[in-house]
Amino acid sequence: MKALDEPSPRWRYEPTFYGQSLASFSLAFDASVLLLKFAEAGLLQKGILLGRLIDTQPQLILCPFGEEHLYTVYAYRYYGGDCNYTVQIGQKEMILIGNLGAYQFWQRIFMDKHRLQRLKHLLKIDEMKATTVLLPKIEEEWCTFHNLVQPSLHNVSEIYEDILNSLHRFRPKFLGTCNDLLTYYDSYEFKHTCLLKCQPKGDFDTVAVDDEPSQETRKCFAVPFSSA
């Protein structure tokens, strides 16, 4: 991989240019290597996302405690189909692709709508301020409807920007050959209209505290959340 130079006269290994860029990423080693391999193949954007998703805990898709089957069902909805057919890849790979689909779904369906509304209200200062104040709560509810973890989504976006900034500091050769756009920047035929229903009894993500009245949980049943 050539991340280290030959030992110096003092028998100390020094990082190569490749090694310095590898160490600059706020990712685990395996995820950083995967990122660079994708970048060398001209797929920088996807490499950053996949590298971060491998390294992300918790995952973007809600994982109810002790409910592995329910988590699998949620992941299938972002993988690109219902959970009644046999998947030809391993479950770990399916969950990784499902989390990638979840991030793209959030960007396309929620964030695109917010960006468009922001442009529409740009000249209406009062309306824009009101929208900005309400956005976190609206987004939190939307993520709950679609079994997504809001902080993890924002964390992936922040780390994505950090890694891009780091790459621009080092300016590796592959940076000039990577022209892949993230898929949510392309035109997107898939449409999603939320179909909110109360979650079936006995299918809960959280357990109510003793003596605390349980509240109905609404979920979106317009599945799957991907056309792939």
C-alpha cells in the first residue's frame, strides 16, 4: 500500500504522501483504505459515503434494542424491495447498502424539499426564520416516521465535508479524475408520498417506562423507500 517510507537513518518510519492523506481521515483504517480504493477508481463520492457508513455507529437505520428481525425489516425497505424475497448477498452487505439507500432517501425526499422551500422563502425573512426554527422538530418527526436516526444522518454529512476538505489540502492525483456526482444530485424518478398509520400493537421501537402512559407511534407505510 506504500503508506510508509523506508526507515530513516534513525530507523524511524515516516508516512508517505499516501500515508499522510490516509491518516488525515476521521475514519477507521479499513474504512480509509476503502475510500482511497474507490477514489483511485474514479468513485470518490461513493467511496467517502461507504467508508463513513462502515465506520458509523449507530447506523442510520433505527435498530430497536433486542429486535434484530425488526431491524432487518427496516433495512430491507431501503435496500430496494420488500422483505419476502431471498437476497443474493450477505446480510452485512445488504445492511450497508440499505444504510446508503437511507442516506440518499433522506437527501432526496427531505433535504431537497427543505432546500427548495428555503430558496422560495429567501426574500421573505420572517417566513425563513420561522421555517429555520421549526426545521429540527419537523425533521425529527420525519426521521421517526421512516425509522431513521437523525443525529447519525447529520454526522455522516459532517464527516463527508471534513474528508473532502482534507483531500483538498493534500490534492492527490485522483482528485482531478473523479467526476462522479452523488446519486441524489441526479434527476430522480422515484417519488415518495408518506402514508402515515399507527404502528401495529406489539411492534414498538421503545418500551414505555412503568406508570408512564404509552403514546401511539405513527410510521410511514409507503414502502419500499427505494426504487433500486
